[in-house]
Amino acid sequence: MVAMAETDRPAVVATYEGVPGNPVRLSETLWSRLPTEGDEGARSLLRGRPDLVMAVACRGDASDVDTVEDLERWN
């Protein structure tokens, strides 16, 4: 994984086979730009400002496990 100190970009995003996924690390300098409504999270910011993003290729997949039900489906 790339440390934030290794890039001047305020966002670092894991990618799996070229597709952005989790985890995402955001510098505090971006927090005020995040949406406060809806379920977009940082996606809209990151899509709209690719110049702020460093992509890091990762092995595996981007499965996102947020609930017990997600975990049961994944297992």
C-alpha cells in the first residue's frame, strides 16, 4: 500500500483490475468537499476530480462487507 507521505495527492484509492474500490484514504483537506446528503460518499468528488486521486492496484476484489448479511453472502 502507498503511504500518504509518498504522494502529494489528497486521495488514495485501491483499484481491483482497474476498478476503484475500498479502501479509500482521504486527506482532511477534502472533508469539506464531501457531500452531506445522499449515499454517494466520496465517489462523486473522486470521479469529478481525478487529479486529486492516486490509484493503487491491489490483488483480490472489491467486495464491501458492511453488514452481517453481507458477510454471510460473501462466505
